[in-house]
Amino acid sequence: MSRSSYPLAEQAGELERLQLQSRVWEPSGRRLLDEIGPGQGARVLDIGCGAMCWLRVLSEWVGPDGEVVGTDIDEQMLSGAEQFVTAEGLGNVTLVKDDLFASELEPSSFDLVHARFQIAPLGRGPQQMATHLRLVRPGGTVVLEELDPLSWHFIPPAPALAVPLSRGVAVQGLIPLLGDAFRRAGGDPNAAVTVLELFRSAGIEPQVRAEVQALPPGHPYLRLPLQFATALDGRLRSFVDDNELDQILEEAERELQDPGRWGLTFTLVQCWARRTT
């Protein structure tokens, strides 16, 4: 998987966006690990860790006698992760450059393998699942997290962000357009709907849980649609008229300036299962 395979690679602000996203969803990661059970002394893998992802929560979960390996194909992301690991004093975390689709990590060497938001932007779900199952030990756990956008909306309603505009121009809201952009780039924006079937196709019955977060007015994660739009600007303009897209972006920016507007995140869908053989 080259850097260009990831639609947001090398985009300005992507490092900061991923760090913010990781902090927003860290509590859900801790709750899931509580359900999985104790992890003291385990060797675990965070695939596509970016600048942070589950590195801190896994470091806590395995304790000083455990080991966390974080991988990414992007050297800039690994550099950001290294700064984070150093600042947090996570002495049980090691970072490795590795290609998800051609991994050089030792097979059957991890007690838990985690990947978040990898299928939605990259697609190729069956290949990803095959990699996870190859790397986890028999009896070990695979954890996949994907997003379902249906809960992603704003209060009061923000039509430019979340639903089609109705001003005499047939244009879509920004969030549906972002899904189209990922799909056209080879991703699978409906990955949260199909992720259970990936486990079942591999002969494993998964467990599942989901979380939605409420974001108060002014929360920086409310700006996620516009951050995605900036990173995907060229792709969006390949299938959306420039004037229509500019109209959506301008209106979306005005909507987010409303000091009383708050919102709900997309639904984080968490699936996990043990490798049986």
C-alpha cells in the first residue's frame, strides 16, 4: 500500500486531526478493553496507528510487562506517533513502518490486533481481515472499529453539512459527498455495516458494540466534515461542480459559526472476536 493509497496522506492538518480524533474516542477504547478482559503482559498490535490511535490505551492495558507495536506506512505519521510516545513516556510502545497489505510482521505473534477506520478509506476488507487473522495468535483477539455516518448530524440542523440543500439548486450536503469521495477512491464508507460479515466469512462469530458522542458548541471535532473536505478537495471537485461545492463549503462554515450549534458524531461500531484456530 503506497502513501497515495490513503486518500488523506500528506494533507495539511492530518496529523492534528488524527490526534484529536484519537482523544475523542479513547474512552470508548478503554470501555471495549474492559469488556475484553485483562491484558497484563500481552503483546498487542495497533495497525495504522497514525499519530496516536490506541497506543496510549493499549499501553495502559498491557502494563509494564506487556508490549505494544504500532504500525503505519506513513513516515510522517510515525514521526508524530514517536513524539507522542516520548512525551507520554510510553516505554512499552514500539513503532514500526509496515504495509497493511504486505505486512512483514511475524505471523501469530500478537495477543490482540486492533485497526480503526482502515476499511472505510482503503476498502479491501477481506484482505485486511486476512492480515489481521494471520498476525494474531490462536485464541487472540481481533478488534475492528469502523464508522456509520447515519447518526452524524447537527442541532439546530445544518443542511449544508448533513442533508441536501433546497435553494433551487440540486446539490448534496457535505457529509454524503465525503462518502462518495471515499468510495470513488476505492474505500468502503459502508464498512460498519459489513464488518460483522468479514468476521463471519472467516468462520468467527463476533461481538459488537457502538457509541455516539455528543459534541458541545465550539468542540473542535464538530469541524471534522470541513477538515475532510479540505483534504479531499481535489477528489470532490472531480465529480462536484466547483460553484456547487463552494456554495456548500461557505454555507457549512457559516453553520459552524453558530455559537449555539452542537452535534452528534457518526456512530463508532466496534467488533471483536477471538481467532479460534
